[in-house]
Amino acid sequence: MNANSINQEEIREWIRQSQDGNQQARDKMVEKNVRLVWSVVQRFQHRGYELDDLFQIGSIGLLKAVDKFDLSYDVKFSTYAVPMIIGEIQRFLRDDGTVKVSRSIKELGYKVRRAREHLSATLNKVPTLSEISDYLDVPIDDIVLAQEASKAPSSIHETVYESEGDPITLLDQLAGGDDQWFNQIALKEALMTLDHRDRMIIFFRYFKDWTQSEVAKELGISQVQVSRIEKKVLSSIKDWLEEEQRA
């Protein structure tokens, strides 16, 4: 364990004291989890908000996690806290009304819509993300971001990180039994360890219920590649979940 690591028993003791009303223990939890909150806040950059403001909101989520954490469960606090922090930030974005998208993202969203219309007419089919990317000379990640930002808040980020609600469909592939409550939390972290393409494949397959052929066409790769990547990703996520449970 490195010098910056926090002893899990210390954390649990601070949580216990905080839940009993000890303000010093509560302050200690905030102090020791600053990096955790910032790591979550970074996922919400390019949303048109100052990161410092989102950090304050995320800290509220952290404190709610401290208050609600069940010490009877043998699970890392960070595993429980991350979706709570994300959920608090998402509620802020929803309650604030229309998400404040930066001007550049709004402009790109408009260009993407125009490009899709143009390519649909010239290609006589719905263009793939790769085709739109080539046409606009813009990275696929930026195109996906612009599309998500122009939608209602129930985007890929909302669905993947929703801290409450129905279990994620992918859990049917990965979890079951008495440990399913744990995997619902840990899976949300596991998904964010994937690179962009792998995450998009899982998103399209299990959140949009697309066929492998539809995913292949959208991403500009073969159906065989989608199948191979999907199997690899499912296996790696399952391994990640099992390792997290043992940690």
C-alpha cells in the first residue's frame, strides 16, 4: 500500500463517527476524498459549467454517501460513493433546467445534424459515425459528445451512472444472487474503465438493444469484430467485478 493510500478501517471508523454526529470525522472524510470527487467531476467537463462549481455539488454527494453508507456491508466506500457523487451532479444538471452546453458544442451539434442530412441524401442511407467524422474532419468522440449534449439529460452518462432505479440490462449477463446489489454499483465503475469504442459497443448492444450488425455499421467495423470485442469486454468486466469483490 503506498503512502497516499487510506486504510479502509480508518475510513469506516470516520464514517461511523460521522454518522454519530462527529463533525471532525465528517471533515476528515471530505479532506481524504478530494481526489475521488475531482475524478468524478472530470467526467462532466465540456458541459458548460465551471468544474469548481461541480466539485461543490459532488462534495454534497460525497457527504450523502457518508450518511447513507451501510457499514454492515463489506464493500469499499469509494465503490459506493462514486455513483452517489455522480447522481448528485446529474440531479443538479437536471434541476438547473436545460443543460448549459458550451457554444462550441452547440455549434458542432448543428454541424453534425446538417452533415447527417447531407450524407443521408448523397449516400442514400443513414451515415455512420465514422462517415460523419470523416466528412466534418472531427474526432468521433467529439461527435458523440455533441449528440449527447443536444439530447435530453437521459444520455449515455445518465443511464450508465444512474444511482437508483432498474438494474442495468448488462447485469443479467454478469451478476446474480445475493451479490447483485454490489455489482449494480461496481459495474458502473467498471464501464468507465473501457476505452471509447468498447464502451460504445456495450452501450449500443445492451442499452439500445442493437444487433451486432447494426453496431458494426454504426462504428464502421465488421460484425465479426463487434462479436469478438463484445466477448472480450464482457469477460474483462466480469473479471473486474470479481476482483473488486475480493479487494
